[in-house]
Amino acid sequence: MMGGPFSADVPLVGRDDELCRLDAVLTRVLGGDAHVLVVSGQAGVGKTRLAREALTRARSRGFRTLTGLAGPLQRDLSHAPLVEALRPLVRPDPPRSAPVQDLSDLGWLFGDASRPPTPALGDPGLERTRLFEAVCRLLERTVARQPVALLVDDVQWADRGSLALLHHLVRGLAGRRFLLLLTHRPAENEPALTELLTGLQRAGVVTELRLGGLPARDVERLAQALLAGEPPPALTEVLAARAGGVPLFVAALVGFLQDSGTLTRPDGRWVLAAQLPEAVPAVVSGLLRSQVERLPAEARAVLDLLAVCGGQAPHPLLEALTPGDPLMAGLAALRGAGLLAEEVAGGEVRYRVVHPLLAEVAYDLLPLVTRLRRHAEVARAVEARLPGRWGLLAPHVRRAGDELDPRHALDLLLTATDDALSRHAGDEALADARAARDLATRLGRHDLLPGLADRLAEACQRAGQREEAVTAWLDAARWQPAGGERADRLHRAAVLELQAGRGQECLRWLAAAEAELAAVAPSPFHVPVAWSRLQVAARSQGPAEAEAAIADLDRLADRLGSARARAAVLYGRCHTAFTAGRYEEARAHLAALLDTAAELDDPLLGERARRPGFVLELARGDLGAARALSEEGLRLVQRIGVPALELAHRVDLGMADFFAGDWNRALRRCGEVLDLGQRFGLPRGTAVGMALRALVAVRQGRLEEARACAGAARAASDASALPDRHVLGPVEAVTAAVALAEDDPATAAATAARAVRRRTTLPAFTLAVAADAQLVAGNREGAAAAATALDDLGPGAPYPAALAAVVRGRLARDPDRLARAAADLARLGFRYEAAVADVDAAEVADVRADADDRLAAALCTLDELGARPQADRARRLLRRQGRRVPAPPRARGRGPLSRREEDVVRLVARGLSNAEVARRLYLSPRTVTTHLQHVYARLQLGSRAALVRYVLEELPPDAYPGPADT
Ligand SMILES: Nc1ncnc2c1ncn2[C@@H]1O[C@H](COP(=O)(O)OP(=O)(O)O)[C@@H](O)[C@H]1O
Ligand SMILES: [Mg+2]
């Protein structure tokens, strides 16, 4: 009998520094800052032990704790560790109300009968996002009640799906009381895990605890604990020499010496024999091996079986493979040796080898033939006893070699692939489809290969492996006959490339799809391809390309009577009319498009139609209509349940807020947009979010911030190979506005002109900046030309018309004209523009009482907006006219701090360094220091700690959280 080296009774020894850092992390998380604690080190060094200690401490501080374990045979078992960890939230035991309401997408993971009520989207990437988002919501709701610590043990064995989901969770739960604990063996990391860890590290949310061997002093204490008595000095020496401070090996060595009768306690004191047995091997994995070999036969048989099952198995499976009595005896013996853990999960008793290394050693000891046979036996048992458990069955089918009848194995793998696809289990589907393809090739079943190529591609896409999915779709295309079917696969590759921002590749596969289609009669395959062509043209190319695509779709609509093709035509016509400045025509097409989308009851189509709609109404100056369109777009996206698609509509709402002069709300939208962009890896999100932030900053006179945000926006938009009007429009507009604010009218005019040539999505705003720049530069013709261009927009567009009137009024120094334009702008809801036009009117007017009153009112608006530069101008004018001028308000009228100062101290209170604060707020470190000096002086605080206390006790909860909070 072994000495129970894995017994959990031994108290934790040493690790003081690690525990200290762990406590700090718990405090940080309790303060509302999601964090990742990574415990790394070689097998047996004590990662799991430390992580469990962390969970114990977390529980005692009020956390809810969840645990999932990854295993070597589960590498392609989709989401296995997370399913395990989250199950208690979905099916609480004892049953009570679970926070899963409206989260039917969770059914994909937890095999519930409840399938999503929303239709499948036909896009595995989006469906996967939807699933991830449901998990995120689930945790969000849990975290709202109680802080959560989630442990994924041995994450080096987690499937890629789990890794992607973890990444998503950490991003999605930023700023909440969520702790993710990971343990891993760095030596066995796959690139996907390395990528996850570096990604998280870059985001600054990781604390890493690298565990080395225990120091000699702690080894001695561990031996003392294991022996429940004083270890003889000779033993301490042997342990130090042999175990390298690794607790697992210390325990194994102690157990082995006891078992071999070398370490004994004849009269109450432990004694080590002078002669150590030959078998004390230098390499301790050999020790584990000898432990395995010395197990009683029935225990060994069960251990072998568990090893074949990847270290864990449900009871019914073991029962099917080993008859009752020997099984129970074996289990009892393993349990007695401290090698077995039992648990109930999902209503099923499961067994698990306590240390994965032990299962690995046992597996390695099995001869290859035995392994194959065992996998085949397990496969047959699962098939007979646990029908429908394809996820459990398939790995054994894949590993059984020819021990299973290959034809039968192929059948099983095909079904398993489809089952995995239907469960959104991309990694499993991928492994199964690959194995099925190899087997089909070997068996000469060429008839199956085209279908398998499709499944492989689908699986790659579901597993989130975009690049592999492109290659797989191209391969799938080769298996299809020329024409529509082949074009369909090429098109799927093109769409994936477009999402990844790889324009050249996208165009290449799109052209290849079109070439296929050119050779065959029009068919439903033609429609999506032509629509993608139109989208590329509308986003990134010129009117000729768009016209060609529209003509194509028009022909298809006629030939096929396809409503979707007709909708695409309307979309295209709306776009063309808009870019040509024919707004009334564009509106007619838009109305027809919205009708078609409603008739087809297609939310995807409906949301797509609302983008150009918003841009159009904004450009005309109907802020109410524009907002209504983006709100409806957002509602439709939420109905589909794909948050990544919310991005565009949230950007639009932020734009509407910006132009309506609700800048605080616009800034909040920026935060949401930046968050979404980061969470889903969409550079467009960063680009437009930053651009919008820069727009507010420039109008509020925070030039440093405006410049930094505009730079970040440009960098993010440059990162995409295919320029996108919806992104470039705002980015170029703000770049021009910043240049103008910096007294560089030449750059401002040139940038604005470039944007207009590119058919920006913000034509009126951009032309107004151009006109401003020309006026500042003293170029009257240039300004007049901009006014004409503004007038050419529309007709029937009140916003550009009012802006044109402002330019003309300034050129003619005509206060009445300016006042009328200001009134028009005010009626349309453009509060800032209206106020500025009133200031312009006052400037060109000689002293006139009514202009004075309007000037005072404009100053009020500008002060309320925090539009410092224009407010200062209005103040100067009022003073010049001898009026009493109200003092400028503090930017955030509450408490003694300005808005900026408040932003700074809040971040400091979260434990960020000055440099980090500067990075987040787009300030220079010097500026941050200056802000802090002012705050310390004004509040008479003596230390950073006092400042933190002030923030926690005196400041109201954060209404405007910093956007880059991850
Ligand atoms: N600091 C420690 N004090 C006491 N026992 C420990 C300590 N670290 C590890 N152990 C024990 O050593 C064995 C191996 O540790 P484990 O945490 O499973 O290693 P890992 O997860 O790194 O492979 C376990 O039985 C564990 O209880
Ligand atoms: Mg472990």
C-alpha cells in the first residue's frame, strides 16, 4: 500500500510571497477590477494546490467560486473545462432560479432541450459570438450579485474554443468583480494559449505567479507534514537531492521510501535506513512509474482505464467496461491510495485521477496495441451504454486505429462531426472531420470528400480559426463542380477575408467566384456574390464599380424574381444617389428598401438598410429621423443577438448625440464603441470611437487629447487594408478639425478636400470645416466654392443649406443672414453650430442690442456644452461691448474638481500609475502630474492613499467610465 502522497490533508507549506500577491489581487477584484491570475510551473510543483488555496481565500472573502479542469485527451473537446466550471450556474444544485433567462444560446453548450429561438444565422462566426456573449451575460448577472472566481486548471490542455471564450470573458467583464485563475505548464503551451496570455498581459490585467521548487526549509516542513512527525536529517538531504523542491516528487519519494521499508518509525521516531534501495531513481517520473507499477492489479486496471479516458470518466462507462466487483475493488484501492477523486457533475458520478501526471504515466506505460484496443473498447461501450454522447465517443473512435471496423468508424465520425457542428463545438467538429476525411481517403470513399471538405471549413469557422477557414473554403471549392456551388465556397472565403480587413484577398476570391458564375445561368448563388461586390464598391470604391454591381443585381432581380436581389439594388441606388448629393432620390430608395426588409421579415437585411439611412438623414440634417433609424438598427441587431453588429449603430447614435450637442452622452457611446471594438477585435471600432472622442475634445478645447485620439483613430483605420468610407469619413473630418484648431488651415483645407473627394459619409460637416479653414487662411474664393458645394448637397437638405448660409454670411459680413442661419440650425437641433453662428453674427454686427442678447444666449449654450474656445470668443465680444460677462463655469459643476481632474483621480484610485493614467486619457504624463499637484493642493491631501480614500468616499459613482477600461 502506498503512503497516500496525494492526500489533500497536508496543509499548504510555504508560498508566502505568492499568497501575499494573491491577497492583493483579491482586493483589487473586490474593488471592481476584473483580473487574471496565472499560476505557472512544471508538473507537480503545486499549481493546483495554490489555486485551490486561492479559491478558499476567495470564498472566505465572499466570492462565488467555479472550477473547470482541462485534460490531455480533451484538447479537442469543445469548451469542456468551461462547461464543467459553469454548469453550477446553469443547473444549480439544489435547483433554484438560475440566471439563465433569455440566454437560450447557452443551450449550445449545456445540451439543454432549449434551442435558440432566434434563427440560425448561417454564419458560424456570428453564431459563435452569440454563444460567447450569452456566457458573458450569464457571468455578468452572477457577478452583479456576488464576485466570482473562476479556475481553469491545466489550461495548457484546453481547446481553442475555451481559450477564445476565456479571452472574450475577460474583455467582456472588464471593470467587474471577476477573477480568472489559470494554471498551466509553460513547457506544454500551444501557440493559441501563448497568444491568449500575451494578449491579456498587453491589456494589463494579468498577475503571474511562476512557481519554482520549494526551498529546502519548506521541503523539510512538507516532509514533516507528510510524516506527521520529525523527518530524519538524512531524509531531508535525500529529498533535497532528488526532488528538486517539487512537492509532488517529495510526496512520491516519501511514500516510496515508506513502502519499500526504508523509511520506518520503529519507536515513534522516523528513521531512514543507511542503504537506500536501488530503485530510488534519479528522475522522479520514474518514481511515479514505479508507484503505478506497484499498484494492486485491480487498482491498476481501473487506473489504466481512466488513463485511456484522459484521466477521468463517468461511472456508467467504467461499469460497462469492467464488471462490478473488480471495479469497486479497484476504485476502493485507488481511493485508499489517495489517487482518486469522486464527484457528482450534471447528475452523474465521475472519477478523476487526482494528479494528471499520474494518468499520463499510466497511459505511457500501456503498449500501443493495448491503447488502441482500449480506445476501441471504450468507444463500443459508449456507443452501447451512453448513446448520443458523441462528444465522449468521438475521441476514442479517432484513437482506436483499426481496432474498430474502419467503415463503421467512418460512419461514427461523420455523425459525430455533424453533432459537434450542431452543438457549435468547432474544435471537436474539426478533429472529427479531419479524422473522417483521412479515413474516407484511405477507404477510397471519394464520394464523401466534397461534403467533408465543407464540414471542415464550417468547423474551422466555428472554431474561430479564420485563416484556416479561408484555406478550407478554397479547398472545399475545388471539390465542387464548376459553377454555382464552387462560387458559393469561394464567396465564403471572400467574406471571411473582408471581415479580417484583408482587401486584396477578398477581391481576389470575389473575382474567382464571379468567374465561376459568369459561365452559368443566373441562379440564387449569384445574389449574395453580387451583393458582396456592391458592398465592397459602396464602402471602398468609386461610383463606376457601384453602378456595375447594381446593374448586375438588377438583372438578377428580373431573371430570378429574387426579393433579396431587389433589396440589394435599392441599397445600391440609395448609396449612389447619396454620394451624388441627390438626397430626395436617396430617401425614396431607402423607403422602398425598408419596406422590402419588413416584408421579408429579415432582421439582418433591416439592420443593414439602416446604416445608409442614418448617414443620409444626418447629412440632410434630420437628427430625429437619423436617431430613429439607428435606434431601430440597434434593436434589430439585439434581436439577432450579435453584439459585434451593434458597433455601427452605436457609432451612429454617438454621432447623433454629438451633433445634437449632447456631448456627455456621445462620450459614453465612444466608451461603448471602443469596448465593442476591443472585445471583438474590430479595428473599425477603435477608429470611429476615437474619432468621435476627438471631435468632442476639439470642440471643448482639449487639444492635446484631441490630437492623441485623432492619431489613434488614424492608426486604427490605416490598419485595415481596404479603406472604408464609414471609417475614413469621421477620421478625416476630425483630422481636419484638429488641424484647424491648431492654426494650420492649409492642412485642414487639404484634408477636408480629400475627404470630400472620397465621398465622405459626413459631407456637410466636412465642407463646413473646409470653408472655415479657407476663411481663416483668407481665401475667399475657396470659401465661396465650399459654400456652393454645400448648396449642391440636397436640394431639400436644410442642414447643408444652413451651413452654406453661414459661410456666405461671414463672407458678406451680413449679421442678418448669419442670424437667420443660426435660427435654422437651432430649429434643426444643431445646438453648437447654431450658437457659433450667433457668435459670428455678433462679431460682424456693430453694436446692436438684439445681437447682444443672442450672443449672451449663445454663451450660455457654449458654457453648458463646455465648448471653451467658442465660449471664450463670445466672452471677448461681450466684454468689448461693455457687457457684464458671467464667469466660466467649472467643466463639471459638482465638487471641487474639474472634470479632467476627476477622471485622473478616479484612475489613480484604481491603482493605475501616472504613466498608465496618461495613456488611458490620452494625456502626457506631465499633464497628469500637473493635474494631481493641483488636486493635492486644492484638497489638501498628503498622500496617494488619502487621495484614494477621497475618491471612494467623496466622489459619486462613476457616471462616465473611461472608455479604454480593459
Ligand atoms: N505548497 C505546498 N504545500 C503542501 N503540499 C503541496 C504544496 N504544493 C503542492 N503540494 C502537493 O503536491 C502535490 C502536487 O501538487 P499539485 O498542485 O497537484 O501540482 P501541479 O498542479 O503543479 O501539477 C499535491 O498532492 C499537492 O497537494
Ligand atoms: Mg495541477
